[in-house]
Amino acid sequence: PKTPFSMLAAPFGHGLKRSETDRPSLGSFATNGSSLNLIPSNTAVPQTSLVPIPAALLTHIHATCRKRIATLEYLRKVHEGHIYYFNTLLYTPSNLGQLPSMQYSKLGRRASNYVLLGTSIPPLLDLNADNPLEYLRSLASLLSEYDTYQQLNNPDASVGARGRMGAMFKSGMRGVKGRRSSSAAIETLSESVESAQLDSLPMPPISSGNLPEFTHLQTPSLPFDPDFHTAFATLADILIDTYSGIVQLLPNAESIGPGVGEAFGKADKILRKVLVQNATQELGDTTRREVRSEIGGVSRLVLAGLM
């Protein structure tokens, strides 16, 4: 018969058991000449500081600047039609206007916003060329003001105004009585054409008198809407120079003072939100949709040949 497991465990447990007299005591260490480095209870244990080392922070800032410069150069080349977007699609200035987010009525407002941001950034470096902390704080404040201005001056916000303007003309035409059926049909067609023309025209920018007071963002009234592709490429060049200027202002670890890392992180976060994420998201959504369409077409051709 097989031996139960509990019976086998008894001898092993008895053989491995150690008596209390075999355990070494503190007296044995003292007798053998060994010394114990005991820490008194009132001695403070040193704790590791959570403040980032200036050298590590400098490396992080320089690496982030290099990444942003590479991203901005890549987006500029994609918008200019020089390279394929991640080796998938080639976007040219002509077919970029076919994207839902880049309609003609919205591009003028976006281009104006880019021009305002591009003209507001260079003076900051001239005023704070010898103070990296103040420059980064001013840059973060400028980008925060631009984010607020962009939300107030959203290109999508003008759609409702155009609709109300078209409805105003329509309501005035509906008040005329005594129309015949044929003339009413013609006038209805003309109303729809006029409404479509009003929707396609860019609305004038919001007057600076209706905006809050900005400290760093310059908001002059532009007489016309600038070209979107030129404005985007110019703003990308200005932002590339901005990140390059940050690297030059922080050449070594001694230039990293208190608050520099926080100010840089705030400015970089807002910039990534207002420009980089929007540009990459609209290109990424269109690219995924077109790639799925191309793969579906190839699949149909392959399956048709096999069948």
C-alpha cells in the first residue's frame, strides 16, 4: 500500500528542525571579535531627494526639443507635398482642401490664427534673451492665451452665424405676398444658391474689441485671410527656431534653475495640444480611411481573380 504524504513529511520535518540552542546570539558575535554596526533609534535615515537632477532635466529638455523639431519639419514637408505621410499617402496643397476639417470656409480662420501666433512668438526671445526662465514662462503664457483665443475664434463657430444670416434673407423674402407658383419656385432656387454662397464665404475675424486683454498675444485686424499652406509652413519654421532657441538658452546644467522644467513642460504641453495634435489627427484619420479603402479594393480584385 502507498504511504500517506503526511507520514513522509514527519521524518523530513524532524531532520530539518533546529534547536533554539544552535542559533547564534549577540554575545557570540561579541565573543568572536565581530562588531555590529547598529543604527541608534534617534539617528535620521537619509532619504533620496525627489527633485530632478539638473543634468537629467537638461537631457530631457534637449531630447524633447529635438523630437518636436523633427515632428514639425515632417508635418511641414507633408503639407507641402514633398513626402508621403508615413509612406502611405501623398498630400498636396490641392487635395488637402478636400479634407473635412480643411474646408475653404475654415482655412481662412485657421490661417489667420497661425499668423497671429507666428508674429507673437519672436518678440519674446528679444525681450528675454538672457533669462531662460522668464522666456519659458512668457512662452507658456502666450500659448495659453492663444489657446483661449482659438477657442473664442473657432472656425466652426462661424457656421451658425452664416446660417442665421441666410435665414434672415430668407425670412425677408418669405414676407412678400401675392407670388405665383412659378415665380416662387424660381425665388426659392435663388435663395438656396445665395445661402450656399454665403456659407462658402469666410466670415471676417472677430473684432479685437470683443476679446479679452492679452499680454503677449498680438491680435491685429487682418485685411484679408492669408494663404493656409504658407501660414502653416511659416509657423512651423518659427516653432522650429523657438525650440532651437530653447536649446541655445540652456546649453549646460548650470543654466537649469528652479522652475525651468515646469515652465518648459507647460509650454510644450500647450503647443502639442494646439498645433501638433490637431495636424496629426486630421491627417491620421484621413490616411486610415483611405488605406482601408485601398485594401478593400485590392481584396476585391484578388478575390475576383481567384473565383
